[in-house]
Amino acid sequence: MRFRSPHLFTSLLILLFSLTPSSVLAHAHLKQQTPAAESVLTTSPKEVSLKYSESIEVKFSKIELLDSNNQMMPVDNLFLDTTDSTRLIAPLKTPLPAGQYTVNWHVVSVDGHRTKGKYQFMVKPD
Ligand SMILES: [Cu+2]
């Protein structure tokens, strides 16, 4: 059978690729985070802790913490929770002053796939 229209063929190819179950593969999706997204804390957190749907390759993963001026806040070396390889932890080197913060993360799960995302929280002492 010949496709009458090259556009139809292209459409079918696109459909095929969109049906490829990339979302079904074991990508690491962020399931839970501390501090929580959009939360308002009265004291600085001691760490940023991100829980994923899959085990994480810590060497290829990164957590950045930015203030409202996009200045990078110092975080210590990332490590995995010793009892849970899906939980990635970034200890803060210094307490955060009051302000709005963005957590910017990029991770590689054990299947080699990359995912990334970001979210915000606020530190607002009483
Ligand atoms: Cu994957």
C-alpha cells in the first residue's frame, strides 16, 4: 500500500513515536520533596531531600538551590539516603536567609534516563 499523502505518513510516524511508552519506562519522577513545593518555612531547612520513583545515580545528578536573584546557594555533596536509593539529599552549607528559593534538579535514574524539574519554597521567619 502506498500513502497518498506524505503528510499522512509523517502523521503516522509522529503518532507511532508518541505512543512509544517513554512514560512507561522507569524514568525517575519526583514523588515527594522536602521542603514541600510552594511551602512557607519559618526556619531554614537543613537539607533539600527529593524522593523519586526510581533509584538515582548520584554521580550524574544535581540539585541547585537558587535565591530570588538567581544566586546559587551553597549545597554540600549530594548523597543517597542509606536506606532508600530513590531519595537524594543535598545538605545546605549555611542556613538560608528569608526569601524565595528555587530548587532546580536534574537526575539520572539507574536505567540511564534523565529527568529534570524545579519547584519553589519560601523561608519567612515569624
Ligand atoms: Cu527511564
